[in-house]
Amino acid sequence: MSDSLFSTLATKGIPGPLPTLSFGPKKVKHTYANLALHARHKPLPTTPPAAVSSRQVISLLNLLERMDDDVASEVQRVKDAIKEAGLMIEECREAQAARREVLLERQARERGETKGVDDDFWLGV
């Protein structure tokens, strides 16, 4: 891009007089201390009066209070549901243990009643 710029300037030339460039140090009118001092004495901008009435603020607060109550009741409902699920799981485990106990007793009784290969029962057959 710089090549095309230079070629354009070379063919067409630079229109008008060239600006004078000076590379000397800048004169600073304000120092940072002066700017800070000026900023301290500058008055704050005025804010427009609130466009929200006190009735609207109270209405919003009431809405937020109802929402808070709803969230609290929902949290309590979930806690109750978790507690109920825990009780149901405990009941299921107890029922499963009871069924397992009955099964083990039946298996032990069947083993005791089953005739073995070297049992006396087979001598009479």
C-alpha cells in the first residue's frame, strides 16, 4: 500500500503548499495537580427527579416480597419431598431385607428336605 501511495504522489504530485512541521517540546498549560484542583471545585451535575412514584416502589417491593415467599415455600416443599423420598427408600430397603430373609429361610429348609445321593431314602427304592 505504501508503494502505491508513493507512486501516486510521484506521478500526480502533492497539491498545495506543504505544512510546516515543528518537533519542539509541547507547552503544557495545565498540570495534573491543576486539573485535580479544578475537578474538586467543579459542581456535580444535577440528576433529574425520579420518574418512579412511591406507589410504584411499594408495588415493586410487595412483588419482591411475594416472590421471596414463593421461593421459600418452594424450597420447603423440595425439602419435604426429599425427606419423604428418604423414608420411602428406607421402607423399600426394609421390605427387600425381609423378602431376602424369607428367601434364605426357604432355601435353607429346601436344602434340609432335599434327599442327597447317599441318603437312606434311596436304599428303599
